[in-house]
Amino acid sequence: MPETPLLHQADVVRKCPPAVIVIAWLFVCAGAVGFAYHATEFKFPGALQRDLVLVCIIRLLAVVAAVFMLRGHNWARWLLIVWLAYHIVLSAFHTVSQVVVHSLLLGVIAYFLFRPQASAYFRDAKRRAD
């Protein structure tokens, strides 16, 4: 019976870390629910509601970032961080508590997305794609 060759550490396909899975699915849900909610606000027939279109695009960006994070694309985790930073800027026009909550959310999510285990997952996914 032929022996199977030993796998080197670089050859081992790393699984998506649980924290990345949880964060990604939270943003898939949040983006989809937000998109569905805001999509009901369109008034037909009528003029193009640019603000509402922008809000829907931003909600879809959360879904896109989350889906591609699950696939191991490094740019997707950066998109999610930028998405959250954008919400901190937006909340600056509202209440201090919104700024604090969004800032804490950004800090916690950045912590988990840039931990060594998550960084290795995104790095290995890039190597597999090359």
C-alpha cells in the first residue's frame, strides 16, 4: 500500500476561525435585514431617491464583505472595518451613545479579525488562490 506524503504546515488548509464565521454571519444578517427594511421605503413612481439608494448600497456592502470574508479574501475584512468606521462618522451626527457603541463594536470586531489566527486564515486563503 503506497504511503501518503507528509503534509507541511504551509500545505495544510486552515479552517475559517469561529470568530470570523460569527462576525461574517452577523453582518450578512444585519446587511440583509437593513437592506430589506430600507428597500420598503422606496416610493414608486417617483423621482430617484439618491439617499435611499446610497443606504441600500451601504447595506449590501456589509453583505458583500461578510460573504467574501468567509471565502478568505483579505480585502473583505478591510471593507468591513471601513464600513464600521463610516458608521462611526455617521453616528457623530446623532448621539454620543451611538458613537460610543459603534466605536466599541469596531474595536471588538477589529480585535477578532486581526488576531493571528484570523490573519493566518486570510493569508493562507490568498496562497491557495495563487
